[in-house]
Amino acid sequence: MDYSKFREKIINWEKYPGCIKIPRSPIINKGYPGSFNLSFTEGPFMDRYGKYQDIDSDFIFSTIQAVIRPEDIFESLMKSPDRYLGVFEMADVYGSINLKEKIDTSEIHKKQLTSLISLFNSLGIRRNRIYFKYCAGGDIKEITENKYNFDFYVPEDIITKDILLELGIHENNIIPDKTRNSFLSLFLNKPTPWGYRIEIEIDVSSQQKKLLDVATIEYLVWTPIFKGRADSKNIVGLKDISHSITLSVVGLERLFMASEGLNDIREIDYLKYYYRSIADKNKHQGELIRALHFICSDVNYFGLKIGKHRGWIMNRMAREIDVDIDQLKTLLEINAKNQPWHSYLKDGIESTISFIKQYRTKAISK
């Protein structure tokens, strides 16, 4: 299966009843002021509600989001280029399910887990290769490493553990965790619901175990209580959420890598020829180029404003690129051609070249 067909399989996977397909959010959106799209739900939520909680209508949607994380580009990508990308895709599996009424979400959560495991099995990934990291409970101070210091004890996520055992997952593959990896506790410029997060990894080695993080499932249970202004520093407790939110999301390239038995994410078909066209000495620049190509194309297509902080990040990326203009144009053309599902990349080639030429310090000849 090539990546394009794999992508279509995810898009057409059975969703929660009433789920609608929506366009992806622009890489620059209201969910992340000063940065790029970092996750899955924030853009659609801001467009629909203008907030993340106290929702007043049901919103059940499916899409594929493009994601750019600066920390990946400047840190993780340099350490592990075999599993990180400068720009990658995230997709729901069973749908992002947001209901205005408070209901018992355990059945929906079970369907999210069942759907995800079924998808993995359809890709040839057996249950014994799948590992689930779930919240073992604990004091909020311990779990958040003192980021939040109010008194609250988080119960163990026994619902997830029991469902996984019922679905045939061996207890050795269900890993208790007491960190924010398994407990969602955020403040994204606006109050954000908190709750349980299940991190899913797949063993991608035929010999010594080697786990690859490919997916997450979330179901949100609480909402912060503030003393004074709604700010992360003013959170003094948690109360039960007044609505229902569950979500399952996969990193498409990583899941494809695991399903196809690839050792390097750059061996995915839509990336392979691109990287074979880059000289070895410039390979670390490949994802900087792809990320800037996506940003500049989105700016053109959606009529976006970059802003000062985003511009600083982009300038830093551009200054590290020193391939000549002819090769740069060729790489951008390959990148656009190999991703026909992002048709606007073709129209962003010239603006990407112009941006890189303007800000990098090492001159390149025409």
C-alpha cells in the first residue's frame, strides 16, 4: 500500500454516527497565537466555538491536520531524523466527538479503543505489538511535576485498563504512567478541559523491543477552577466537566512507517524520492525546506499573516538552508508533485524560494 491509499483508508474508516468531514485548519490559526498548528482540535474548536469548553452545540468531525512543531525541527529532528518530520499529518480514527450534554463516555471511549485496534489489525499490526500507556493516578503536583500545585488526587484510569483487558490486550502491554503523557493538563490562552490521555506505541523491531509513538486517545473529565482571572497561574482546583469530549488521533506518517516495516520515516514513498534528490551533506535541511514550503503555501492560499514570532522561527529555519537555487526549486517541485492531496504546494514554490533567499545568511547563486 502506498501512502496515498493509506491516507484514503484512514479518511474512509468508519466514524461515529453523525460525524462530518471538514477541511483541515490552516497551519496558522487562532488556536496557536504566535506559533503554528501544533495538534488536532484547536483550530476547529476556535472556528466553531471561539473557546475550548462550555460548548453549546454538538460537533462531531473528522479531518486530517497538518502539524509543524518548532521543537521537533530544532531539537528532536536533529537527534532522531529517522522518526521526526518538520511537517507531518495527524488524523482522527473514529472521529473527534464533542457533545454539549454530559453523558457517560465510557461506551464511546470503548468504541474509540476498539476502532483503533481494529485499524491496526487491518494494517497487519497484531495486538502483541501494541502498547498502551495510561494514567495510574496520583497527586496533581506529582503528575505535573509541580507545574500545578493545588490539592487534587487524580484517580487511576481504571476504565481504560478494564476496556483494554476486555479487548484482548495483555496486561504486560498496558503500562501505568504518572506523568502528563497520560494526563492532559493544559491552558492554551483560554481555559481548556483536563482529563485522561492514553499514549499508544507500536513495537517496530523484530528483535529487541523498539517502541514508536503513533497515536493518542483522550477523554476529558474536568475543567479548571480559577481564583481571579482565567490564567494558568490562577488554577486552584478542578470540577466535573459539563459536556462530553473524546478523541482518537494517529500520526499518519509514523503509523504508515510502522505498518510497512520501515526503519526510517524518510523511506515513505512520498518522501523517498525527495530525499534521494538531496545531497548527503544537506539532508538535515530537507525538513526545514518542507516546513517552510508548507507555511509559505498556506500563507498564499489562505491569505494569512505570519506575525513577528512566527517570522522569527521561519527566519531561523531559512538561515540554515544553503542549497543552491536550482536544487531548491527542484526539491520544492518534487515535494509538491508527491503530495497531490496538498495541491496548493505547487503555487507556493516561488514564494518559498523568495522567503529563503531573503533571510538566510549564506548567499546562493542563481
